[in-house]
Amino acid sequence: MFRPRPKQEEVLKYRSGKMGVSAVPGSGKTYILSYLAAELVAGDLLEEDQEVLVVTLVNSAVDNFASRVASFIRQRGLLPNIGYRVRTLHGLANDIVRERPELLGLSEGFQILDERAADQIRQAAAEAWVRGNPLSFDDFLSPDLEQRQLDWVRRKPWPELVNGISSSFIKRAKDLRLSPEDIKRHLGDHGKPLPLAQMGWAIYADYQRALAYRGAVDFDDLIRLALRALELDEEYLERLRHRWPYILEDEAQDSSALQERILRVLAGPDGNWVRVGDPNQAIYETFTTASPRFLRDFLDEEDVVPGKMPNSGRSTLEIIELANHLIDWTREEHPEASLRDALALPHIEPTPPGDPQPNPEGLPGHLRLVDQGYTPSEELRAVADSLARWLPEHQDHTAAVLVPRNQRGFDLVAELKRRGIEHVELLRSTRATRETAGALGNVVSYLADPASAKKLATVYRVWRRDEREDDEAKARVQQVARVLGKCRQVEDFLWPRADRDWMSELDRSRGPDDTLEKLESFRELVRRWQGASLLPIDQLILTLAQDLFQEPADLAVAHKLAVVLKRAGDLRPEWRLPELTEELAVVARNERRFLGLSGDDFGFDPERHKGEVVVSTVHKAKGLEWDRVYLMSVNNYSFPSAQAHDSYISERWFVREDLNLEAETLAQLESLVGEGGQYREGEATARARVDYAAERLRLLYVGITRAKKELIMTWNTGRRGDQQQAVPFIELRTFLEREEHGPTP
Amino acid sequence: MTQSVGLSLTEQQRAVVERPVKSKVFLEGPAGSGKTTAGVLRMLHLLDSGVPAEAMLVAVPQRTLATPYYDALHSPDLAPGGQVTVVTMGGLARRMVDLFWPLVAEKAGFGQPESKPTFLTLETAQYFMARVVRPLLEQGYFESLVIHRNRLYSQVLDDLNKAAVVGFPHTEIGGRLKAAWAGDPVEKRIYDEAQECATAFRQHCLDHNLLDFSLQMEVFVKHLWTLPLCRGYLLNRYTHLIADNVEEDTPVAHDLLRDWLPHCQSALVIYDEDAGYRRFLGADPESAHSLSELCDETVRFTGSHVTSPDMEALASRLARSLDRPAEPASGNVLSVLSYEFQRYHPQMLDWVTGEIERLVTEEGVPPGEIAVLAPFLTDSLRFSLMTRLEQRGVPARSHRPSRALREEPSTRCLLTLAALAHPRWGICPSRFDVAYALMLAIEDLDLVRAQLLAGIVYRNQDGLPALGSFGKINAEMQDRLTYVLGGRYENLREWIEEYAGGPEAPLDHFLSRLFGEVLSQEGYGFHRNYDAGEVAANLIESVQKFRWVTDEALAEGEKPLGQEYMEMVEDGVVAAQYVRSWRLQPEDAVLLAPAYTFLMANRPVDYQFWLNAGGRGWWERLYQPLTHPYVLSRHWPRDAVWTDENEYQTRQEALYRLTRGLIHRCRSKVYLGISELGEQGFEQQGALLQAIQRVLRQVQAEENTTPLRSGGAPDV
């Protein structure tokens, strides 16, 4: 039976009004918020048509919440799924917009473009702009570039940068609720030339027009439009306020200004709104208007009852001390004074005596900050070595390697694969999604090139892919695939003439006994698939999926892929199989956020992966915990501290004076509407450094607090060998040394 | 619902059917109470009583609703005689316009009164609308509107139709919509733009003698019905009226009936309570009900020939759960409701097809007694269900095929070959399209060889497509492709070459010849493929209709008709889909249909499956930013703003009517297919599911039992 801690109990007593709870990592906030939701649902506070609205940040959390609330409700003998609704903010915005689309000039069939489709449209707009303005931005390029470099920059990195800038510009413009027409008007009124904002506007206008033409909106439009609907129609707002008399918000520190506004409007001046979050875990702020400041300000509001959840039984006392020291050092001694509010109190406190979740005991040497400066590949090898030693002895433990960026994760995965170390990826899209897309992609790719024996052999491997687990079976599959790959004329196998059947000429000694049988059933299948290649793409995918997959989750992903490809094809009627294959390949290669459906995407549970290592970005690891955690690449590039020697990912080498053009563009945009004062070149770049460094400090804090019993941090010297230990890394290492040699304070 | 003369009647039906000839009855009642049966038998009774068939007019709002009348009139038991006229008001309007054209053309403002009128189908009207609106789009019209361009055309057409069937001048469209607009005031300009498009289109139609549906209705109502010659012709000829499902008809149709009824000798006006499913097309149950005042008496049928008390209880509880008034009915709801929660959408489809298979194979339910219903049926969904049922050996039919005409492989094959035969059009199909076309056109040509062949013989020469000769391929490749197939290809190629060398034929003629002279011959793909043959026939018909109405318009622009047609198909403006007659499909088969289509077919079944019960589609009306079925109705006060309360109540009411209509057409059981995540992977918690959960919660509370698990109550 669940017994709340005293501080948790205070939160659970909530019945009305506004409450803000700051919760430290591992304090059980998701648990308490779910519990509170169940209490409210069960508590006779709701009318038949009312719901408790639970809002959270990412999709995976939605499922976690929904199943938790359902189980608490079931424990009370009630039907689950009634009286509450769990949504991400985007999901909520979608609900709001979908109910009154005509209010916003949308037709009922309006589409929400996923990131990939939106990217393609924006990229086309950006490229068109670059072509139309080939030299106008040479002023921003470094004067040191040689002609050869200059030509290349203009051809490749520059258009990419413009695309990236326009992406941030459009997001920010939408967050500021500025339409292209608004910006155009402001630009006209402004007087002084703002070339970056001008560029952003031109691409934005083009992009919006393209969306409207297709009857589509993007993710950011959803938020903007939802708020617009609430403002336009008072009655509608009142109806929604009635429907959702309680709003419980998790991860409140990551809400953007607009997202916060939606909830504020929905709650109303006298509404019931509980916000739970940890300002120290705000890690989604770069180039967004999200800021931990909003939550802190909320906690300070007059009518807000503050709550605290400072106790955490997750980590050993030593790990807690390390995290707390990071807070103290940042607040008091960070060399860059403007960063000292990046982390805030309260400290993490261990659980009180007698708590059902006591903090684990630390073993000697369980905290290691490796001083040695590895090259990037040495660091990968060192971590893999360590895992290879540790995993076999700790089959009932959980472990994760956390990386600051996806690419680093892919590199590590490649190393782990090479060594045959069991691992699970928690990177951009899940392996299951990628494998489903990959399997379909291979078959479609063959159907686009049906005379290729090599591709046919790949299809055979895809078809028998379940046998991969068993070495012997795998070898047999490989053998048959090799035989197939050598078939000179595929039609002699698939559609043989009476006088020339590749199968009958096949050297029977070359394959395993049942080779012929396998090949015959394979032939049947491929013939059917070839027939299906005439169908519209969604129907082709659905047909293939029925033959290739058994798992419900795989079939669901395939179904979704079918729908997505059909839409892509409708937008580009000239597309044929090769282009559609490429779409699948993009999902399979993990280049696009694809809202997957597989079990992995929902409520990832580290406990289900004992004896394996989970590879994840720090961002994705939020809310999760492992016995042993490796934190990689803690250098001054991934975790800069606004120091003179730091380099920044957003400052490109070919841009003059290390300008961060993305930040400069946004500053120009903001100056148009009177935010951030007069635009002066370079100021935004400097500010962006501080903002980025602050977010990376919090990211480090999140990484550290994922560890229950053991924490290992490493760093590398970067591609060019000139990167250094991150400043906080040095500080924490020194702190540890002091701790080990001196008395515990 | 096939009826025969010998069908046994209930007392209340007999009382209506056997009334003296000269009586006018307004008959109302809920769905399933036997009203249409009474209507059909009344028609037969009148014929028996010596009323001449020619004097009888049966008016229905939509052709599918005429089926019971047609079936009875085609019954072998029926004595030979004249022809009863069964018609929709739109159909009547068109016939009259055609008949009396010379008398009204000039008065109605047509530019060429001495020439014949051209009646537009929905497709061709859309085509002309596109021609009118496109230049305006280039000028930035509708820029703030997020909508696919084809929908924009159809919505402006819809506005014109609303004006015609509701009976207000089409010039008021923009003003009415603007007055009701509650959104951003800046956005009001889109209604001015819509008005401009509607006006321009109407002018274009008048100038060129084109009559879309709205103009047919307007000419009939304004110029023919007021013309003594025409009015006299109708009133004198049809003295016996039967109007069924008047609640689904439009105010203008009711106006006509209102004028007509006093002149008839007999009338039976049938009104279905709780219906009005065609509101989005202008249906007006309120104005329909006022027709009762013109009848001698009103009869109300009660009870149901379809639903059981348990089913009534479900309807009643669901109604109350939606906040609608309903008499409490005692009955066991759980005995007529079955459902299971699945996590994923495809699992839900598996469950549904599994249950259907069980019903058919284990319980001996005829497949025709099962309907699978959803608010919308996407092509993917239809295809998924069709293939699943096929795999389980359960026959299934759908209200339309799962592919639009332009996506049919046979259509693509024909159009690709048409492009190759008309290089002058400059349409170069992709190599894939050519390979697929050859694969379908040539019997036994497989995909591998088709791709090899297309890769070698198909060339794009300076933007013009060209096919090379098989004879010029190297011998080794000829051997791979085989000489038999090569010969067939060569035949086809020579036919195309010969055609291309001669004068260009109209596209439909070309397609007929291609089909007749080559593709349907032995050795070619359409030889024994009847489905492909049917698709070809449909395509030819579509092209033909397109040619009949556009010939003149195209002559102005000098673009060949075929080229224009192909571009329109590619654009989705025309030939997006076609309605294949239901009768061509197996009768005893599971029906897959959108819920409203099922309602309008008015044919009860034993078992219904409601797909995706958690989806929001069940509670959504068609949102059309450029038109509005409620604002453009007679009841909407001018200058009133359409508020959220209106919207909410409308939707609750629509969901209530929809579910009630479905339940009243279900004899044994409703199955709910529910998946937590929808087709796209988003969580679902739609209004229908919530309403049903409220019902279950009540039932649970009353019975005070623990919730049922899987197969019972929702438990996620």
C-alpha cells in the first residue's frame, strides 16, 4: 500500500486553487501527480461531463500517466478512462483546434504535417531564397575564406544554415504570434535594414503559403491556433473550462510562453491548476521561448500555494551530494556571473528514516570522473571496455550510457554492435520503428528495381529475419540469400520459362536441405508482392505488412507508415516507388522524428532491460533511472561555460566574428516587435552563449541525477583534439577529491 | 427491403394502406416502424384500385431511398401497366428544364437561348469552377484559408446549391456567412471572395448554357414552376403523390409539395422522426413537418419491426447520456452491446473481422445481415478490412471501391498508353508507369520483364514520349524477354504508332478502340479480366461526359481534350471517384460503409460493427470554412452569430440522431471496435466512447457488479 511522505501528503491534500510544486529528481512527482488525479476523479468533485486534465511534455509520459491513473482508479473499484484525460500540450492543442476548426479558417480535413514533411517544404522555400539571393549574404561570411572555400560554403553549408535559421525563425515568429503579414508590416515600419529578419520573413511567407495550399498546419501552428480559438470564442472557452475544472501539469519547467498561456487561459482566473516541475531540469530552451523562469515566477504569484517535494530515495548519498554541489558551485562560484542562476535551490534531500524507499548504499569507487583526455574514439572504446567487464557480472542490474547528442549515441551503438554487447537504443526513434520501416523499405526498394538479384537476396533476409537470433538458422538464411544473390537473371527464378527454370538448374549441394522448399514459398510471396506493386502505396504497404509482421506493434507502425506515405504521395503525385522508398529509408535511418507506436516508445521501463545497456541522449533519459550511468563527452564543446576558450555548435566557422546567425536573426525579429530592445549586432550571440551554457549545466545536472548507485563521467578532446574538460566537470572532480581526502562536511 | 403484394400487414399499416383513394395522409413515426412498407403498399393498393400509373409520382430526397419502390414496381407479381414516376426533386427539375428549355432559356438569362443546355455533373461543375477560380487564386484569394484547393471549388458549389435548395438569392451567400462569423474579423474577407467566385461561376454558366445542380433547381423553381404551362403539366399529370423521407428533403422541395398537395387527389407524406441526416445537404425536417397541415390527417406509427426492447433500452440510455430527452426503457443493454478494448488500430480490425467470421461460420449469420460502419471510411481502412474479410472467406461489399478511379491500376494503364499514343500532348509518364502499363496490358508479362522492357524501349525525346521497337533490342535481351511477349509488345506498339500517325480521335473514342482492338484481345491483359473491363468502361464514360460538356470551352483554349482530362485527373479535380452500383456486388455480403451512407440506404441489419468508436469522427460534422449548413438554412436568423453553444448542441444532437438511427436499424447486436490509439497512433477519447462509458457506468452502478474484464467493460 502506498504511503506518502509528509511533504507528498501536503500536495495530495490539494482540492482547489492554484498550486506550484517544485520537485527534485527522483522525488516521485509523476507518481504523486497521478495519485492526485485519481483522488480528484474519485472524490465526487466532478460532474458527469467533467474531466481532470493532465498535461505533460512528451508522448511517452502520456502513456505512463494514463496507465498509472487508471491503476489507481481501478484500485478504488471504478471504471478507468472516465473522468480524466492525459495529453501532451500538442495533443491538447489538437483537441482544441479539432473541435472548432472552422473558427480558425481550417477545413475539417486539415492535416498536421509531421516534422519531416514540414522540413521538406521549408527546405524548398529556403533553397529557393538562396538561389534568388546568391551573394547578398557574403557580408556575413568570414573574410578569411579562400575562394575555393567560399564557393563550397555558398554551395553547401550556407544553404543548410539558412534552412536551420529559417526553422528557428518560423518557430519563434509563431511563438510571438506573428504572421508573415505582421512581420512584413513591422519591417516596413522599422526603417533600418534588418537583412536577417528580412530573409526569415521571406522564407516564412513562402512556407506558410505552401502549407495553406496543401490544407496543412505544422506542430507550432497547433499551439498558436488553439490559443487563438480560446481567445476568439468566449463561449467555447467557457465550455472547455467547464469540461476541465482541474488542470494538473507535469514538467512545467519546459513550457513555452505560449504553452503556459494556453493553460493559464484554460484554468481561468479562479481556476484549479497544479503545476509540478523542477526548474533545474529545464533542458528544452535553446531557440525556444521556454524558460524555467515561468515556473519560478508562477511559484512567486500571490494566489499560488507553494508545495515542495525535496526528498528523493533514488540515488546514493554521495551522488546526491555531487548534484547538490553542482547547484551550490553554480550559484556561488561559477566563473561566469550571469550563469549563477542557471541552477536553483532546493537541494535534493535523502528520504527520511523509515521511508519505504531508502537511498541505496554507495560502494567504494562508485563515483568516477575520469580525468584522462580520450580522443572521441578512445572514449567510445573505453566505455565499451568498461561495459564488457561489468555487464556479465551484473545481469540483474540496469545500466545506461547517456550522450549529449544523437550522433554520439549512434557511434557508440556501432561500437557495441561490433563487440556484440547487448544494448537498447533510446535515441531519436526507436529501433522497432526503424526496423519496421527498414524491412518495408528493403522490400519496396526491390520492387522498384525488380531485376536486381542483390536486392532480392536482401528481401529474402528480411523475410527470414526472425531467424537471426539463432546462429545456425542465421547461417542457413545467409547461405540461401547468397545463392539468390548470384542468380544472374531474376526472371528465370521468379517467372521461369518452361525451358529455363533457375530452380531446376540449381546445384542442390549448394544449399541446406530445405533450400528448394524455402525458395519456392519465397517465390510465391514475391510474385504476389510484384502484383501488389501496382496498388496505391498505402495498400502496397498494408499488403506487405500482413506478410512480414506478426507483432501488433509492428503492424501498427506499418499501418501508420502506410497512411503517412499515402499522404506524402498525395502531396507529390509525381512520386513513384524510388522516392517513396527514400521516405521509408529516412525513417529507418533515424533522420526524422517519427512518432512511433512500438512498445518501446511508451513508458520505457529501464527495469525491463536488466543485463543490457541502454544508450540514450540525456534529454530522452529524463524521468528515468539506472543503477549505473555513464555520462559521456563532458567537454567544453558539449558543455560550454561561456568562457573565452569555449566553442559553440551554433557558431559556424565560415561566419565572420563567430556570429551565431540563428541567434542574431531571432534578435532582429524580436527587435521588430519591441522585445529585447534595439538590435545591435553581436549582442545576441553573446547572450546565446550564456543561455546555451545555462541549459547545458542543467543537462549535466539531469545526467548526474539519473544514477542510482554508480556514476562514471568521461570526456574527450574532440575531433580536432583541442577540446577540454568542461569547467563544471573539473569542479566536480576537485570536489570529489576533496571529499575523499578530507572530512565530510 | 424487397416487398411483395402479399406481405402481411400490421393493423396500423393496413389502416393507412387501405384508406379510400381520395385521402391525404401525413404519416410519421420512428425508423423501423414500417412507414416505407406502408408507402410501398399504398402505391400498389392505388394501382390495384385503378389509379393509372402515369398519374402517380413518388418523390424521394435521394435515389437510394427509392429502392423499395423500384423493387416493388419490378416485382413479377405486378400487373402490367404504365410507369409510376419515381424521382428526386432535383431529377424532376432537370427533366422539366430539358423539356421546357426553349420557353425559359432567355428569361432565365442564358447567353445562348437558341442553343441546347448542357447539364453538369458534380465532376464537370467542379472542373468549370476550377477554371473560374484559378485566376483568382493567383491573385491571392483565400490565402489565409488552410484548405486543399479541390475542396475550395466544391464548397463554393455547395454554397450555390444551398442558395438554390433553401431558396435565397445566390448573391446573399457571402453576406449571410459573414454575419454569422464569430472568428477573427479580418477573416471575413474570405466570404466576400467566396461570393465573388460564386457570382463569377454563375455568370460563366449563364453565358455558356451550363447548368449545374443549383441552376437547374433555380430555373425550375423560379421560371418553370411559375409558368402556367409547366405547372399545369405537372399538376394535371400527377394527381397522386407519395413523398417518402420528406425530413431528408430541402425547403424548396417542401415548397413545391406545399403548392402541389392542394391539387392532388391523394397524397401520402412520410416523415421519419429523429432523422434529418442530410442536413449538410440542405435537408430541413422542420419545414418537412409543416406539410402535415396540408394533409387531411396525421397518423403516427409506434413500435418497431426491427429493434428489441433491449435495443430500445440502449438507444434510450445513450440518448440520456447525450443529454437528450428519452423515455426510460427497461431492457438489458449488455445483451445487445459487445466490445473489446485494443491497444492498436490493426488489432481492432482483427478483432472486428474475427467476430464477423465467428458470426458467419459458427452462428450461421448471413453475411448480408452484418454492416461495418464508421464515420469516414478511408481507402486504407476499407482496403484493410476488405482483405482481412477476404482472407477469412467472408464475402464483403462496399459502397464504393477502395480506390479512386485515378488510382485504379487499369485506369493508369489506359491513361499511360493514351499519353504514349499522343506525344503531341507532351505528357511523359515515368518509366515506372510505362512498365506497369505494359505489365497490365500484355498478358503474362511479369514485373521483372516489364521493367527491363520499359527500361530499354521507352525514351523521352526532347520532352516527347516514344516507344522503341522490340526488333532493335539486342538478341540476348530479346531472349530474356521472350519472343512471345516481345511479339505482343510489338503488336501493341505498332497499333499505337499507327494511331499516332493518323488524325487525333476524341479520348473516349481512342480508349474504346484501344480496348476493343488490342487490350481485350487474346494475349492482352484485359482479355479475361472483367474487373479491368468494368473499370475501362467507367473511365470511357467519365471521359465521354467530360467531353460533352467541355468541348466548346476547350475549343477556346485550343488544348486537346485528352490532355486537359489527364491533367484534371492528375490534379484530382475530376474522376476522383465514381459510384459503382451496389447491385453489381454480391447481395449476401458484409457491408462496409460510412454510417450516414448506411442510414440513407435505410436497410436494417442484424449486426452492426461501429469501427473506431473512440475516434472523434463520430462527433464531428463536416467543417467547411466556406459554407455552413446551419447558417445557410431557413431557420437561421439573419445577422445572428454562430456561437459555440450552437456548435456544441448541434453536434450532440447529430451524434444522438446518428446513434439512434443506427440502433433503430439493428436487430440483434451492436459491436464496438475500440483501439486506444487511432490509425495515426494518437490516443482516442471521442464523445461517442465517453457517452457509452457513461452508460456502462450507470449500468454498473445499478447492477452493483464489478466491472467486466476484456470482452466486457472497458479496462485499459
